[in-house]
Amino acid sequence: MILVAGLSPAWQQIMEFDHLSVGEVNRARHVTWCASGKVLNVGIALQNLTSSEPPESKHRPYVLSAVGGWSGSAIRDDMIQQGVTSEWLALDTPTRVCTTVLNRSSSQTTELVENAGEIPTEISVSFQQRVRELAPESRVAVLTGSLPAQVPSSFYAEMLQGLSVPTVLDFRGPELLACLPHRPTVIKPNREELAKTVGRELSSESDVLSAMRELNEQGAEWVVVTAGPGAILVSSIDRNWRVEPPRVPDVVNPIGCGDCLAAGLALGLSREINILDALQIGIQAAADNVRQILPARCSPA
């Protein structure tokens, strides 16, 4: 299995508008709800990418997260409908709700994000313990998403201690830097997240490559940096590549593309193929995702 773990799931509202006027009353032409957030998106994408494989496939996802309240119940139900094997730590407070606003007249996407709230210490401790227990049974572990309030920046790094499974990390800042001595297999920030991680502006591609190399030198085996529809940069300690993704006309909803790319990387690692071939799986998944209204519901074709 591929373990997908994170503590910042979301119940997602997607609102489509023909026109959007700030400061005015705007009536949506269509509203959709779904389970989302990085950890759930990666799990859903992996489930869809492996849907043609038998149920006992060793590449199927196993999602570990924490949810609560009415929104947590809605997430559980949606993940069951998606067929994703999931394990939930129970919270007393409702899981956050985030909103995607799609303005069709300008082709702009706006994200209204509720930060993940505080979680009890016993939940965070249980989460770490379950990751350590599940990792030896996994072919790959994906740790993804920002940390809830009051969770220390060493949280992810503590879980990586002693893990021998290949890892894909998708978060930023001090949390990511703390993980590098544990030699993660792949880290996947976008350009903005990379800049916040290294603490400086990255105004050119050479600046980005220099920052990536720093993270390689600190322990990351591979660094994959995305830039929306722009070029994807990949680096190891001694090489780097520039990969141009396909241009997709008629974009429907770009949310979740980075998570689909992370899912493709994890699937590639699980299949023991090289990083560039794994990246191709992720790129094609992201290109399919952008054509869908719901995030991470990509096709295995």
C-alpha cells in the first residue's frame, strides 16, 4: 500500500460564477461540495490512478488523518463513496471548511482557506504512532499538508526517525527543513513554498535551482518544484532537469493539480520506476485534473 498521512483535511465548497464583482452580491450558478485538502486529494488521486488494478494491489492508498463534527462526517462519507481505504482519528471540533471561487468571465480561481485549528496533544501523538506502525507495511509514505495550530515544526521530522520506507513530502518552511537530515526521497514544494522555506525571494530560474540544490545538500534525494502551468524543475545532488508540462485549454478547476502530481510521484516510486518517469505519471494526472470540477478525480487512462 501507499500510506498517505496528514492532519489538515478539508470539506471543500466549490462555487462557480459567470461574473464576480467584489463588494457586490454575487449569485453562484453552481455549487459543489467534496472531500479535499492535500492529504485527501493525494489519496483520492491514487485511488483513481489505480482503479483498474485489483483490490489487493500493493499500490492502493491508505489514508490516515483526523476529522470531526458535521464536516468530518461528510468527509468520511465522501471517502467511502470514492472507495479510498481510510483511518480517522476522531476530533471533537468540526473539520475546517475551505471555499474555491471560480470566476468564469476572467478564468480566475480564488481560494478562501480556513487554517486547520488546534488538535489535542493525544491526537497528534496517536497520529505519529500510527504512521510509525503503518510505514513498515507500506511501499511509499506520503506526508502532506500544513500542520494544525500549536503543533511543533519538528512534528514530521520526529515521524521520519527510523523510517526506511521511501517518502514523498509536500509541505514547506521549518517543518520541511527539519526533515532534511532524515534524507526524504522526494520533496515537492511549489516556487512560492520553496521561497518561504529558504527565506528569500527567488526571482529567476537560476535562483530557484540554487535553492533546490541547497535542499539536496541538506539531505533531500530529489527536489521537484512546480510553478502552476509553468516548467517543473527537478534536481538531485549532481543533476537537474527542466520539464515542460502540456498546455491544457479550457481549464475547469486547477485546485488539486499539485496533489495529483504528488500522487503520481508516489505511484512511480511504488512501482520502482525512475524519478522522471514517475513525474510523467504526475504530470498527466495533473493535466487531467485541471479539466475536472472536483479535485483529484483523475482518470487512470
